[in-house]
Amino acid sequence: MADEFRPLKDAFGKFATGIAIATCVDASGGFRALTVNSFTSVSLNPALVLWCLELKAAAYPHFMEADNYAVSMLNADATALSNRFASREPAPLTPDEYEVWETGAPVLKSRIAGFDCRIHRRHKAGDHVILIGEVVRFDIVDGAPLVYFASNYHSGIKAP
Ligand SMILES: Cc1cc2nc3c(=O)[nH]c(=O)nc-3n(C[C@H](O)[C@H](O)[C@H](O)COP(=O)(O)O)c2cc1C
């Protein structure tokens, strides 16, 4: 079946982005994670970030119930993680793959930067909800970024 949104997706996809994994803890204490490229920095003081979650995503109810989330910007070696958490039923995170900071949401080790956030506001917008988070802890890890452009991964950018 033809995807009626393909032309718009292709136009949006001309904006090169990083790839991040957004995570939260669900009501039964399990981790939920999904691949996102909608991450944006919002404010320095207070430190705010956002990303957009599709209403139809399996993870949607969990991020709507959670008080916190973490975002891990992936490094160039993490294509498999990106594909895994873009699938409907990803294999769960194993303890060697993450750290837990202040909020309890897992921060992935395959990152170039991590952000542990308390949810500040949620705004429904069309078929997504914008999840604004206040950063309570962050770090930077050496490494090159995983880049997404025109529906493909790119890893040609050198670490500074
Ligand atoms: C490169 C890439 C970027 C994505 N960015 C987002 C995003 O910003 N927000 C979102 O809700 N889903 C995004 N997705 C889709 C979700 O990762 C995917 O829908 C989810 O992990 C699981 O699939 P489900 O919708 O079947 O539950 C992206 C997928 C890929 C491959």
C-alpha cells in the first residue's frame, strides 16, 4: 500500500539529525525505550529539551504515565540499537547496556551524550505529543555521532 505521507516524510528527512533513544520506567518497573530523531534542545535556564512521541507508538501510554525520561544520543557504532528500538517488540535492555542516574530511566552506554530528565510539560500536537523535559543530569562521552539523513544512517562525522 502506498504511503500517502511519503513525500512529506521525504521533505522532513532532508533535515539531518542525530539519533537518540528515549527511555522511561513503566508502572511495573520495566524499561521502555524507543528510537527518536525529533530530539531538540529548548532552553538553557532552566535546561529544557523536547522530543515528539507518536500517539500510536506502543510506548505512548508509558511515557504519558511516567514522571521522567532519559535521552541517550547514540554514537556511530549504535545502528543496531537504533534499529532495535524502532521495532514493535524490541529485545529488552540488558544490564551491561545502560546506567541509571537520578530518575531511574536507563541511560545507554552507547552514547555521546546523555540527559536524565523530569517531565516538565506535555503538549499534544497533531498525531504526536511533545514531551518537554527538565534536565536534571547530563554528560558528554567521547565519540562520533550516528547521523540520520534522507531515511539512511550516516557515520562519516568525525569526533572533535
Ligand atoms: C530514525 C528513526 C527516528 C524515529 N523518530 C521517532 C520520533 O522522533 N518519535 C516517535 O514517536 N517515533 C520515532 N520513530 C519510530 C519509533 O522508533 C517506533 O515507532 C517505535 O520504536 C516502535 O514502533 P511502534 O510505533 O510500532 O510501537 C523513529 C524511527 C526511526 C527509525
